Amino acid sequence: MLLNCPLCNSSDIISVKNIFFKERLYAKCNKCSLIYLHPQMHPCKTEEKKRYDQHNNHDGDPGYTNHLKRVIEPSLKYLKTGMVGVDYGCGPRPVLSSIIEEYGYRCDYYDPYFFPETIDNEYDFIFSTEVFEHFFNPKKEIEKIVLKLKDNGILAIMTEMWNDIDSFKNWYYIRDNTHVCFYNFETMQYICKQFNLEILLTDNKRITIFQKSPKQ
């Protein structure tokens, strides 16, 4: 049985098949275009942590640092001197924070598994790279992030977007069992409407940079 969309709660959904894991039940929301895995098939916390421990990303790896700069560099034109940010969902090694600080900005870091200390500040900018696809409850998680963002603050995310249903069935991005939610441009537009954001830049592939609108 398909459950309502975890982002917009719509019941207007259809099933989506894949060729890799035929036992996994995916659904597409016709309201916000999110594709998501059935909650009963989500990995447990132990499985999640084991998968994240396998990530061998560090600041001495030029491939990984260049990967992060794909979202960092286009974001710099929206940042101003003295701004303070956070790398939200940084994983076991806060590489992005180190890179941002090389550009002259302070950047804290947070991860629920590796750096779970509560972040009480409101931030001028938030980076969240390869994180949104892991959200079991994207509505709740995005609410938490936006609450930590100041008015006019910048939210820069990386998560690979799906293109069409036919290509989804053999898309490499779903092979990771911790990837449970998948977005496209229509989903990002819904996120703007729901969470008081505006898209400043997107490549329609992986990178989206938002700005939080001031409260009316």
C-alpha cells in the first residue's frame, strides 16, 4: 500500500518501478513530483551509520573537494563579508566547512550521527550537500533547516535530480540504500512555495541555491 507523500502529504500518487531492487516500493507524488521509498523499506539507523562510515571523503582528496566546489563557488556571489554559516549533514569529516573558511567565512558543522550537538544559532548561509536524498521525512527536515536560516539567508544544496520515470528505473542514484527521496525542478518549486524560499540559481541537475524571503 502506498502512503501519502512525505513532503506535501498528497494522496495523488503513483507507483514507480526500478530494475535494481524489485522488492523496493517507490511512489511518485503528482502534486510536488517527489519520488520516495515506502517507509517500511527505509534502512534502520544501524544500516545508515554503517553506510556513512564507508564514506572515505577527506580534504586531501582533490576529486572530493572539487565536487564540493561545484556548489560552493556559485554560492560565493551571494555571500557577504562577516557572514556565518553551517554545513548541515557534513558526515564524518567536515570538509566543506574547511573549504568555506579558506574563503574567509566562519562555517560550523552538524551531522546527526557524527556531530550531533544542537546548533542553536540562526545562520546567514547553510550548505547541505548530498543530504536531502537521505531524508525519511523531508517536510520535517526541511522545516528544521529553514528555521536555522536568517531572513534573506542562503541555502545551497546538492542532490541529484531525477529526469523522467523511464530513466528512474535504471538510475544509479537509487542503488544506495540510504537514498530514499528524489527531487526534480517541480519539487524545488514546491519547496519554495511551502517554505518561503526563492530559487536564485539551479543547474536542474544537482545544484540548487535558495534565498529565504523575509517574513511578511
